[in-house]
Amino acid sequence: MSEKPIVVDSDVHNGMKSLSELLPFLPRVWHDQWLEMGIGAARVYYSGVGGAMKDAVPDNGGGPGSDPDFMLKHLLEQYHIDYAILNSGIEISLYPDPDYATAVASAWNDWMAEVWLKASPKFRGSILINNTDPLAAAREIDRMAANPNMVQVIMTSASSMLYGQRFFHPIYEAAERNGLPVAVHPGGEGRGISPAPTNAGYPTRYLEWHNILPTGYMAHINSLICEGVFEKFPGLKFVAIEGGIGWLPHLMWRMDKNYKALRSSVPWLKRRPSEYIREHVYLTSQPIEEPDDPQHLLQIFQMIGADKRVMFSTDYPHWDFDNPLMALPPMPKEMKRRVMGETAMELYRLPGRNGEQAVTAQ
């Protein structure tokens, strides 16, 4: 009998049972502010379905996703997941005080390493940074990259500046230096010091806000390429978490078309924009689009080379959790094996079940 395919969940959200759990890792000067403000990005929209699955509450109490042992049992063991990439604390960059945000991000990383990464080799962490202070963020990347179980850099997709702009380049330089991809995750659009979620202002309701999140990803990827980030940092990989997939062909086609006439304005680009996307940009599957005809989504997968660009994710423990046994449309066996785990194994350099190291992503 052949071995079951590797499954990597590339977007899992872990949290704390209470704010006090961070205090041992946070300098005393910030304790009162942390207990009062926490991450500090107040919610804007009401969701009638809540934020998390009701059955994700640990047996011993605490919020959903707050107990490593329960998550191992409820998510990884139940769905036969080999690795979970942990993403949390993401909206800290939206707090107006950069010194506080930087201190919290550093403490968060130490808490992640001590409480979660030591709990199981199946957990892999993301280095949280405050991207409003790129030099401090770069130092934090260098500090935490020494932990081999930290496999990427994470920041919020909500930003007052597009991520291709040179303000952020120290972050990319540090990530490339340490061989780590940079990932962005939504949720903070319109919160804290971030601008309105759209260029025409604020949507009225959560449904409208949730529908339009991919536009931010389109803007950031467009910026990264047009600003020449991948020419300046050719080893950098960029992961667009929880932003959908169906919009990517449109962006690639539009960018390539306009590049033909306007390439003189971006003389640093050596190739068509779509070629940079195919080499440097990764997407996660949740929330995956659900067309009436699943074959239409498969066609999009084929257009973008999903076997090298798309990584499976559940978004556990959020309300729109994707069951790995049901989430993906029918697809060729080889493509599904890549999407479910092999691409993530390569990108994050995760050891296989027999301890062998995956080949570095190209």
C-alpha cells in the first residue's frame, strides 16, 4: 500500500488563553498597556456567524486555538495533517505606537517558540514583525531566524503603503538573507491605523468587506513587481494567505498587456510581470472560490500553475474552516498532491516523514 500524501496546513491561527500569557516574555514597561490594549486594532464589522468554530474551544477552557494539545487532537490528528504553519498576532502593525508594536511582536515570537513550537514538531511558526519600523523588523527577523522551526515572516495585508515601496525593503533584505518567505494575511483592513478597506471608502457590512479583500492582494503584488522587488531580492518568496485565487489570472494578463506599452517606466524589469508571479508568488487555498461548475476553478488552477503556486490551508479555527477532505475541486492526482503538501514542504523546507529534507522551492 502506498504511503498517504503529505498534508501541510499553511494557515492555522493559534492564540492565548488570556493576555497575561504574554507577560513573561514582554518587558515590564509594556505590561499595563498590553493588559489594557492587547493587539489594539479594534474590530469594525459585525459577523453574524462569529469569528470561530464553536467546537474549536479547548476541553480545558480558553478561546478557540489557544491550546496546543487540543489543536493537535482536534485538527492535526483528526484530519491527518503533517504540519501546521501557525500565523497569529498579525495586526500588531496597526497599533499607532511603533515601539509598543515592536516590543509586542518580539515577545509574541518568544511565546510562540516556547509554548507552541516546543509542544510538537508538527507546529511551525511565523516570525511576527511590526512593519511600521522596518529596521527593527529586520533585526527581529535575524534574531528569530536562528530558530529552525520559524519558517516565514508574517505581516498584515492592511497597510497605508503598498508593499513594493522601498520603505519595506529592509524587511525583504532580512528575509532573503535568512532564506525565509514573507507572508501577508488579511483581517485588519480598515482597523487601527490602516486606511479604508477600499479606495472608495468603507463597505457597510462584514459581507461586503469580506468579499473585497482580494483587491488588497492585487495591489500589493502589482506593487512588488512594478517596484522591482524581485529583481532587487531575487531569492525572495511572497505568500498571499487567505486572499483567494480566482483573481490571479486577470492580474497577470492585465499586467503583461500594459507592460508591452509601458515598460520604459519600469526599466529594472527584465521579464514580463507574469513571469515574476510564477516564480515568486504563492497563494493559500482558503477561502477557495466555489463556482457552480468546479471545472472552472480547475481551469484557473491550470492557468496559474497551481501545482507550484497554491498551498492548502484550513484557516482553523475560523468560521470558514476548510475540511481538507472536501475543500478542493476534483483535479489531477499530481496537482492535488502538490497543493496538499509538497509545495509547502519545499517552500518551508520541512522534513518528510522519514526525516529527509524537502528540496528548496524554485
